[in-house]
Amino acid sequence: MDKLLIRGGRPLHGEVAISGAKNAALPALCAALLTPQAVTLRNVPRLRDVATMRALLQRIGVQVQTHGERGGLTLQAADPLDPVAPYELVKTMRASILVLGPLLARCGRARVSLPGGCAIGARPVDQHIRGLQAMGAEIAVEHGYIEARLPPGRSRLRGARITTDMVTVTGTENLLMAATLAEGETVLENAAQEPEVVDLAELLIAMGARIEGHGTRRIHVQGVAALHGAEHHVVADRIEAGTFLCAVAAAGGRARLRHGRADHLDAVIDKLLAAGVEVEAGADGLTVTSPGGAALRAQSFRTTEYPGFPTDMQAQFMALNCVAQGPSAVTETIFENRFMHVQELARLGARIRIDGRTAFVEGGQRLSGAAVMATDLRASASLVIAGLVADGETVVDRIYHLDRGYDQMEVKLRALGADIERLA
Ligand code: UD1
């Protein structure tokens, strides 16, 4: 099992390119199910989750071709499709649920395994199911599978006004995709405003969908009878960019993050500025300059939906707070069990106490290298950041979690001067 060996204490200098966003690429791949014509995506990141989604789509009958150009993929979902997402593929990646809406809209039926438990919380998909039911689908959950179909005599979903109980990113995306081919108008209230939802809406519009209000809490969709092929460039990964911002903030140094977008990272950048980090937005990128974590002031924050502080940046910023000066309180409001990095950070010398949904961090600690275990995707990234500032050697085990969502993180960090290597 791959591990990362990090010898900490080096500042980071130079330039790296931020890849396309995992959370935008996954729904974009699924959107290809909505048309028999070819959909070409560019800037698709090279990630385990993308490979899993590709395998799932191929299993359904989608032809997928890689382009010579980096990150280019063409997908063609010509008939016939087999609208089934089996447990073996779904269990490794919750985002597989994103095939449900498009398959139902395109084929009139779908059989998708329930994603099952996930390390960072219960994460049910009840909102996806309820929304599709409101659009006329008949859905039963049997033997671990969501069995969805249109009622006899109907060939399309029908538009509906849907208000989800909470803001859900993949829930919004699933319902948005289903609504594009429904009969009549769908209004999604309490919709997620994340840049990845906007990116998906832009792809769907390029495919002929009629969508308004994406990027706000209310999205209007006028269903159309068919969508067509399109080309789309996947938006830059704000979480990867934010992770590199925190890495440079903690390790110290100056780096340019090509393609990084400040307008998608306002909440994180505000906290970094308050901590004493410099972040400049330029043409097609961000430049970050930091005197190193020990010279910074720790910052309290709470995770919320976009445009608030992203839950996917909580663990990485907490690693920074461990070495920055002063106490901080980090409150996680999106997922109920997303502090698994805390006990691993403690192995490196961090001082953190958890009380309910808040972690109280005592800053100003000198971290010392140790063997630690990655528990989920963003937790892994926080351990890497901690390893970059810890004295001596840190070995991060189980980095398959990291490979699910970061495109060659250690290669990029090495390009910035980090002493980091992958041990097979
Ligand atoms: C997406 C992101 C993930 C990010 C999360 C929150 C993708 C592929 N993944 O995950 O990286 O951490 O948004 O920004 O884009 N919920 C329900 N019922 C539902 C749906 C959600 O109770 O039907 C709850 C979840 O348990 C969670 C909260 O709503 O507590 C938000 O989850 P959601 O936004 O759906 O997360 P994902 O879309 O799975």
C-alpha cells in the first residue's frame, strides 16, 4: 500500500498548476448520459475517483476515449444503455449516485446501489430520491438498490417545484440533470450554489438545456425533449488550490498557483489574510507568500455551504492552526464525523480537544514527525501539510485516500521544493 515519506522543515517556492476540479468533473462525466451524442471534456483531473466514474459509465455502455491532450475525454452514451450501477463500483465512491438522475431521465429507469456508509458521516441520499419522486418517478429501495422507474405510459419525468431539507451539492446536481429532460418547468429551491454546480449548469446549457439561476439558491429549468453533444472545460479545483494555499502558509515561502481562482475561495483567503498570509490574485492564478506557520495567528472558523468556509478545507486549515500562534475553534456544521484527522495530528504533537462539533486547537505547537494514517481524502491532505512543517520524518500511510481526489500531489509539492516521496 502506497505511503508518503515527508522530511519536514523546508519552505515552498515556485509554481504549480491547479488541476480541474474533482467535484466538477464527476457530475460532468455523468451529464454525458443525457445525450446519445459525443460530449468532450477538457481539464479532467487524473484521479482515482475519475477512473472509478469512468469504469461505472463504461459498465453502463458509455464509450469513453482519452485525448492526447492532458485531461481530454470524449464520452458517447449511444443506445443501448444498461442503466445499472452495481454495488462493487458504487461502494468505493459515493458520487456514483450522480448517475441516478441522468439515467432515469434518459432511459426511464435506473437501478443504482445505495452508496452505503461513509467514514465522514451517515450521508443519506433521501433528498435525491424525494426530488425524483416529486418529478413523477416511482422509487423503491430493495436489497440495497434504488429501483427507479417512470410510471407505465410515461416517457419523461415531469417538472416540479422541489425544496430540499438541506443544501445538498450532489442532490442539486442530480435533480438539475434529471430536470433538463423533464416535461415542463422545474424549480429547485434551497439549491447548492457551489462553483461545481455552476460548472455543471454551464455544460448542460452548452448541451441545449434551458437553465437559469444557477449559482443562486433557486434554479429554474425548462425541460427540453433532447440534449445534444458539447465541449466543456472543467473549472479549476478550488479545494486543491486552497490546500496548496494552506501548505505554503504553514511551510512558509512564496508560490504561484496557476489557474487558481480567488473568487471561489473568498472565505478561505479571508482567514489566511487575517492569519498574516499574503494572497494576491493575478491573471489566471494566485500568488501566496507566507513567513511560515509559527509567525501566523491561528483563526477560528465554521464550515458552511458555499460561499461559506468549505468543509473540504476544514482539515487542512486545522493543520495550519496547530502551528500558528494562539487558540482557535473550528466548528464543522456539514458532516457529523469529520474530525478523524484530529487524533492523527495529535500523534505529530498537535493539541486539540473536541467538544461536539467543535475542535479547540491550542496553537503554537512544534510538530515532530511520526507515522500517521490517512482516514479520508481531506484528512490525508491535512496530514501532508502537518508533515511539511514537522521536524524529521513523517510517513503518511493509506494515501489511496489522497489519490482519490488530488492529482499528483506529491509531484506538485516536490516541484515547490518539498522533500516528499512516494513509497510503494
Ligand atoms: C459534496 C462534495 C463533497 C463535499 C460536500 C459538502 C461531491 C462529489 N462531493 O458531497 O466533497 O464535502 O458536497 O460540500 O461534490 N444529506 C442528506 N440527505 C441527502 C443529501 C445530503 O441528509 O439526500 C446531508 C449529508 O449527510 C450532509 C449534508 O446533507 O450532512 C451535505 O451533503 P451534500 O452536500 O449532499 O454532500 P455531497 O453532495 O455528498
